Amino acid sequence: MIRLAEWMRTYRERLMTDRIQYGFVVVILGLVFVLAVFVIAIFKFSSASDVTTTVTSVGGVIGTVLSRFVLELGDAISGISRVPSQAARSIG
């Protein structure tokens, strides 16, 4: 029984380490994608308002997805789950 508990603790620690590494990669890829859209928009559009509109819309979507991922990662690290509390608020 002790070996199982020890294995599960090691598995959880490894899972947290993997999540943090994957989270870092996802955030960097999101920033690179927004930068690529910015560079492409500069060369494609001549008006500053067109560039701003393009980068803002793409940045808003990427930022929303990344922020949700970072919140989930933070909850996983701290051991808190937002789902039960959200479900309780919606019921009562």
C-alpha cells in the first residue's frame, strides 16, 4: 500500500511538472502567433487602423484561450477546482 501511495505522489509531481512545461510552451506559442500576425498585418495593410483591428481581434482570441489555460494550470497547482463552486452558485 505504501508503494502505491508513493507511486501516486510521484505521478502527481511528474504530472504537475509536465503541465507547467506544456503551459510555458503554449504561452510562448501564443505570443509568437500574435507577433507573426502583427508582422503579416504590417506588410499586408497600409492603414494603421487595419493593422490595429487585425492584431486586436487575433490577440483577443489568443489572450482569452491562454488566460483560461493559465487559470486551469494555477488551479491544478494549488489543488483548487472552480467547477464545484461555479455549479453551486448556478443552482442556488
